[in-house]
Amino acid sequence: MSSSRRNAPRMSKSRSKEKILTCPTCGKRTMVRVRKTVRFDDGLVIPRLLHYECRSCREQLFDDHAMTRIEEASLVPIENSIGDGMP
Ligand SMILES: [Zn+2]
């Protein structure tokens, strides 16, 4: 295997909600899509982020959509995100 983008699972056009992927870390087919708050080591928190998580080893995978949200959030200071959604 020589994949250089290990954090980008190949997305098919399937509309199945319960898509299950094979975990690249433990090799088990236990990677499911979840929507939950993700905290990174550098303090960045993404609430209710849709991503993949392995039920066996807790490895997390982020697809292009998730990566976009992470990048956007990392550009905005946390203090400035208060008031989001206010008219
Ligand atoms: Zn795993």
C-alpha cells in the first residue's frame, strides 16, 4: 500500500447512510459514520462534526467535507465564534 492520503477515505456515490469502511489502522470493518464533537490536541473543537470513527480502535477519519469544516474552524479564533447564528 502506498497511499499518501491516509486521512481521506475514497468516497463512493452511494447514498447509504450506514456506510461502513474498513479501518486503515486495525483492518477491521468497523468504521462507521458518526456525528459528534471532535477535540484536537491543539485545543480546536468542532461541534457535531460528521466523520468516521472505528468502533474497534477509535481511529478517526475525516473526509473532504469534514476536512473543510476543520480548516474553516482552525482559521477562526474561538472567541470570535461566540454569537454565531445571531441576527
Ligand atoms: Zn480500527
